[in-house]
Amino acid sequence: MTYAPPTWATLAAAAFVIMTLVLSLYLLFEHLSAYKNPEEQKFLIGVILMVPTYAVESFISLVNPSISIYLEILRDCYESFAMYCFGRYLVACLGGEERTIEFLEREGRSNSKTPLLEHGSEKGIIKHLFPMNFFLKPWKIGGWVYHIIKIGIVQYMIIKSLTSILGVVLEKFGVYCEGEFNSKCGYPYMAVVLNFSQSWALYCLIQFYTVTKDELVHIKPLAKFLMFKSIVFLTWWQGVGIALLSALGLFRSPVAQGLQFKSSVQDFIICIEHRWPLLL
């Protein structure tokens, strides 16, 4: 069954995508024209390119939903790469991997009891938040913590890429059923795996931010961290939320039907919202 989105949806999405592309090109030009810190800027450019990638892929998927599953694998693989770039950007701003490890080891040797984090960690020690404190002992900050965080980010890159490819394979056999919480489909199981993988990667990023925020204050890490988190994680949960609401039968309006709901509504929203990260 062929599908064509409403004209108003296509025009609105196109207008926002064009705005996103203009802002992206302007921001990229600004960085390239002042390319003085390549070790930092090359990773930042990789993160910036994630925004137009999301916007263009979502617009094409909106216009032609029949190929959306194949475009999503490209988007998801780039998302994994962007996650890596963001982590490497923060490390580059600290002076590279060796200096980052040295900094963490200095923090770990500190005996000061002055609170470092608002959630109650002491300087040199990371106390885990609820419910992670039931499963993990406090971490003494050092080089091994850096490697744990690095592995936590890399595992998400690997799992995200593999599940994206697996989704295409399952779609070929008609058992993926994107957005359907059916025990006979692959989507709900992959959603659970990705949820745990994303949550752990996000937790590792939070811990890295809280330990290094004072050293990275010159790049305003909180705004960048929250915006990147919103692109990667909130976009995912936005899609899951739409699927859940659809499964519960809470969307029966003509608009929802006209946009072929689930994937098309997600694509339409992404076209609108993904210009905001460029304004920071």
C-alpha cells in the first residue's frame, strides 16, 4: 500500500529542514574558517553533522516511508559515530587521553572531603546514584575509571550499529515490526537491549561530566552535554513513546492517520526539532 504524507506536513518539514541545513552550514563554516584546534574541532564537526543527517534522513523517510527502515540504519550508524566523537571531543579539550588519565589519577589521590558533586560524591570518589548504588560499589577516580567510561560509550556504538543492521535483516523476513510490542517480533527485544545499552552509556557520560566539569568550564560542557543527550537519547525515547501510545490506541485522529503515525510522526517531529541544538 502506497502512502503520501499531507501537503502541509511535507511543506512544514521541508521549511524546518532547510533552516537546519542553513544553520549547520553556517556553523561548519565558522569552525572551518577558524580551524586553530584541529584535535578538538574535528570531533566537534563530527557531532555537528549529526543534526543535518537526522533532519535530511527524517525528511526523506517522511516523504517515502517505504525506505525509512534502510535510511534509519545509516542514521543509527552515524549516531554511534557521533557518540564517539562527543566523548573524544571532551577528552581532546582536556588535553588528550594521557592528560585525561593523569587528571583522573590526581583526583583519585586527593584526600579532601570537600563535596565535588551535588549528588554527594567526595573528591576522589564517585558515589553512585539510586538505583545504581545497589549494584555498584563507589569508584575511586583514576585511570581505570576512564577505561570503564570509554568502554561504556563504545559498547553503545557497537550494539547500536549491530541492532540497526539486524533490524534491516528482520525487516526483510517481515518479523521486525517497528513500533509494535508483539512477542513474535524483533522490535520489543531490541528495544530492551538498546534501552540498557543507552542507559549505561548515558550513565558513563554523566559520571565523566561530573568529574571533569570544572576542568571543562571554558567550553560550557553542561549545555553541550544536555543537547547531545537530547538528540541521541530523547529522540529514541520519543520514538518508543509514540509506539506505546499507538499500541494503547490513544491516537486515532485524522492527523495521526494521515502521517502514517509511528515512524512518520517521529520523522515529522525530528524535522522540526533538530535545528535547536545548533543555536547553542
